[in-house]
Amino acid sequence: MENEKNTLVSRVAAHIAARFAEESSGHDWHHINRVWKLAGRIANDEGADQEVVELAALVHDIADWKFHGGDDAIGPRQAEQLLRQEGASEEVIRHVVDIVATISFKGAGVRAEMKTLEGKCVQDADRLDALGAIGIARCFAYGGHAGRLMYDPDVPPVLHGTAEAYKAAKGTSLNHFYEKLLLLKDRMNTATGRALAQERHRFMEEFVERFLEEWNGAREVHV
Ligand code: ADP
Ligand code: NI
């Protein structure tokens, strides 16, 4: 992760940083940078190939399917182009492209299994950035961007309720916690990722509980 050196990783990082400088929809450079750092740390703990993990983290959102009319081949294709342009070996390109193609979580119905340890590290890092304080901020930022309400009191979710209750409350940012964010801690691939997810999960549970309490007036001060 040394930016000063002219390594494959640093060249790809510089390219991605420039390209994502103007993004603000939750896939900005800072998201990628956090995932890059976190993935590198997980890779170190798990004994994964550091270069493959860092490269895959850097290109994992290179062309998100949601912003390209659902064509999920664009990401892998652009990742391949960039890596080849920067001189990666065919073996590294193949591995990284495979990770990019597999990484996106497309709802509760689809479970993409990461085949390699390197892919597992990157997927864990990407999921961790959707959790905790940053995950909460990203969720509401994305919701605002997509024109969603924060919460709809007419369809209140139940924190430890059923899948049906969650579905009934769909469409708000708060409900995204039930659709996805609170499910992620049980989907972590590595021991390191799991440990980090536990803590962030607890913080989100507390947040949702307080959000609903405040909304319902339990914490209002009467003067
Ligand atoms: P990534 O590709 O980085 O894993 P996504 O593209 O799924 O993440 O989403 C980017 C961010 O926007 C995440 O923090 C995610 O929780 C949030 N997000 C995605 N879909 C929704 C939604 N329907 N409502 C609110 N937040 C969302
Ligand atoms: Ni991401």
C-alpha cells in the first residue's frame, strides 16, 4: 500500500483515485480507499495474496451494475482493461476479474460464493464498509440520492421480527437495515471479518433501536 513506489498496485490506485474523485453516490474514492485498507489488513491476518487482494479491492466497484442499466459484465471488463494496461500478469488479471464478477451482493435471494481466500477478504472488507457508523451514513446518503424516505411510520419494522415484517416495510432507508445490513454479519467469510462485523453489527442494532425510540417519542424531553 505504498503510494510512493511505482508498483502495479500504486498505479492502479492512482488511476482509480482520479476516476472516482467526482463520485458521491456511496461508491466514491473514499469507499474504495477504506475497502482497500481493510482488505489489506484482513489479507495480512488471513495469509492471503496481498497483491491480488489489494488490486481486487481497488477495482471492485469500477463499474457498478446498478448504475449501468444492470449490465454486470461491464465491471469485470473494465477491470481487465485497466489491469492489462498497467502490466498485470494474465494470472493476476484472471483472478482479480473473477473476484470483481462475483463480489456484488444482489439482494437476499442471491448468494455469491467467493471461491478463493483472496476474494473472501475483499468481499468481507466491502461488506464491513456497509456496516457500523460508516455503513449507517452510507445507507442514508444512498437513500437520499435515490429519493427515499428515511423511514415510514405507517409500516414500522420490528427489530427482531420476521422476514415478512421486513418486506412489508420496504422502500425506506431504515428498512435497508432489515433487507441487508443486519444480515451481513452472518455472511462474513473470514474469522477476521467476522470479528470486525460483530462490533459494527451491535452498533447498528443500537442505532436502529434508538432511531425508533426517538421517532416514537420515548426520548423526548418534556418542558
Ligand atoms: P457495495 O457495492 O459497495 O457493496 P452497494 O452498491 O450495494 O454497495 O451499496 C452502496 C451503499 O449504499 C451501501 O452502503 C449500501 O448499504 C447502500 N444501499 C444500497 N442499496 C440501498 C437501499 N436500497 N437503501 C439504502 N441504502 C442502500
Ligand atoms: Ni464497494
